[in-house]
Amino acid sequence: MTTDELVLYTNPQSRGRIVRWMLEEVGAPYRVEVLGWGAPMRREDFLAINPMGKVPTLVAGGQVITETPAICAWLADTYPQSRLAPPPGDPGRAAYYRWLFYAAGPVEAACTDRTLGVTVPPDKRAMCGYGSFEEMLDVLDDALSVTGADWLCGPSFSVADLYLASQLGFMIQFKVIPPCPVFTEFVARAQGRPAFQRAAALDDAAVEAG
């Protein structure tokens, strides 16, 4: 693909930061279209690409990929040389799917409910995907406590780590998730990667530029 064929529609204060990090990890050339909140995302030309009028949205050739975890998973599979996903048939693929979608599903849902002040009554917890906020945190604590110097799927960093570290970083920053050492150490290891540093610098510069 050429730069013109891989286009990220984003806002530097959105989940687009996750996709930018992913793009830097895979090393694919890409072009960025920054959209402001509100009217710019409701333009007819952008709605023709993503009827939801939301970012991030990735256009690859004639393909449109939306939803942050889907974009990240697509990039990992499209650029297998990046080694950001265990290949099909690899024993680590199961853990990869498990933790990527746990981060994108139960973790995000639990944090959104906590942010909005939604408390699920004990007798209704079986109806939601995460049980309780505390149970969700316990699952993450247990998973990250046994990784040691490894990552969620073994010795290699993957999209699952990238996505979970992004979620934890955001939620610790906004005081939704407590900054316990097992979480902060995992985030710091992930954010120490050169690709994260490049992506963050680019997005921070875009924020300053307005």
C-alpha cells in the first residue's frame, strides 16, 4: 500500500491515539486527516465513509475499517511482519483473542458505567458483560500479575497488550481505575516502546496546533 491508500481519520483527543500507535508499530506509511468535534464529523463526505460520523476510521484502498479494536486487529493481520498478533494456529492466538476483546468489551463497558455513575445491582450482574467493576479489576490484576517480564500472550508484545495498555492509561489518567503498581508498571512498559513515543509526540503536537 502507498501512503495515499492508508488514511486515518482521527482526532488527537480520541481513541484515534490507539490507532496511531498501532500504525507506528506496523511501520506502514499512512496519511492523517484530523477532524474537529461536532460539525466536521458530520460532513457529508465523511458520513459517506463512516455513517456513524465517528473517529477513528481507517481507509485502506477501497476498504473502510471502523471500531478501534477492529482496526488494530486488521492492521496486525494485514502486516504480519510486525508480529503483533500470533498467527492462526499458534497456541497464543486464543489468549490474544481473549484479552483483546476483554479489553474492548468488559473493561471498556465497566469503565464507561463507572464514569457515568452507573452501578449494576448485585442481582443484575449476570446480565452485564463484566459482572462488577471490582470483579473486572480483579481479573486484570490476576492476569497481569503472572506475566512478569512477558506480555499477555507470552514473550511477544501484541495488539492485546497495546489495546489494554491504552485503556488502562486513559482510565488511570482520568482517575477511573486506581493506579495500583501492577497496572502502572504494565502501562509504563508498553508506553516505553518507540512506536508509542512517536505516536504520542505526533498526537500531542496536533493537540497543540489546535
